[in-house]
Amino acid sequence: MTRHLLATLIALCACAAHAEGSLLSVPTRDGVTTAVFWETAPNARATVLLFPGGGGGFGRVEDGKPTGQNFLVRSEGDFIAQGFNVAIFGRPSDSQDLDYADRIAEPHLADIAKVMAVVREKADVPIWLVGTSRGTVSATAAAIRMPDQIAGLVLSSSVVSAKKPGAVPTQDLAAITVPTLVLHHSKDACPVCDPQGVPAILRGLKNAPVKKLQMVSGGDNPSGNVCEALHWHGYIGMEREAVGVIAAWIRTPAD
């Protein structure tokens, strides 16, 4: 191996090891911008637009990576490793918290539409919406409103309690016409995401060409609030496995 070739390989390895994303500020409404984390994967065939739970957001961006602890945020690198571009939907500049009702309101859907347009400009590949916990409310609402702009939908740790505005089973699921994966942890103890309520989502997806409910049970060392990211609700200890399930299904959707 020549010295020049060796130096080139070392440089390429260093670039791969230090791959990083960027923070975007996307104009979404008059006087409003929405924060988006964006990172590309080599030769990506699709982009996953991730909707974190809780009040939304992805934390600070340090050394080209988001610092939030939400399942989707802390698994961002796993999606990249699976060969997907990653866009993480943050918060709009006129709100510090995306509550349940906010996520089915017109301003939020307008923000999502503009973010998707920017993401498509950056990478002309299919877009999959992926939501977790409260983020499933956003992803479901967007899939209902904009089915022609997405390739498919993934809902993980879905909000199923009818007491919460926008709970997934209460939305117009029959209007969803794209492949849909519903991923849930069998030990999820969050009252608003009770595993027993999840089959209702599948029953509502009457017009999805392909739909699947995938229950998982792996992981270890849950801690903290049962509705937070570091418990079974957030696939603690099995993040890579959960992303692997999502990635495999996106590549080949099947019942």
C-alpha cells in the first residue's frame, strides 16, 4: 500500500468517525422559525423525519450531535448507521412546549409541511415520518393531512388514552393511505400509552396498504418516570435493536 493511499484511507476513516449534522432554522410561518436537526447518510435511499415526545425538541447540538435523551434523539446515530438521512423536528420559535393539543393544531401542521419541503430540497428521497410517545400525535396528524408527501409512517410508544387531545386512535386513521408500522414495548407502563390500547390503532388503519403491530420486550435497567425516555417507554437498553426493527420494516414493509 502506497503512502498516499494509506493517508487517503486514514482521512476517510477520520471523516466517517467525525460525521456530524447541523442545526437548521426553517422559516415556517410569518415571523416564526422551527429548529431542525439535519444529518445525511452516505447514499441514503430515504429520510426519516423524527418527532420526539414530551414537549418536543432535541436538546442542544454539540459536536454535530443532538444532546436530548428522547429515544429517537439519542438513537439518531443508529438511524444514520442504518443508511437513512435524519431530520429531527424541533420546536417553533413561538412555543417552548408542544403539548398534545398543539400537535393537532393548524400552526403545527403548517410548520411540518414547511419542514418537509426543506428536507426534500436537501435530499430528493422518500420521507418517512417517525414519532415516539407524544410525537406520535404529530406524526399521525401529518400523515392524515399530507399522505401524498410521505412514503410511510412509524409510530412508537403511541399515545392511546382518549383523555389526551390527538391520541392516535381518536384521529381519522382511515385517512392514512401509506404503509404504517406500530412499534410498542410490551412493558410500557405509561398510563397514556398502555399496550392494551395499541391494537385499536391497527383497527383504525383501514386504508393503509400495509400495516403491522410489532411488540418488543427487550432492554434493561429502566429508571425514572415510567412515561419518560429512560424507562421501557423509551426502549432503554435496546435502542439499536428498536431502530433495527424500524429500519428493516421501512426497507421492506410487510404485514
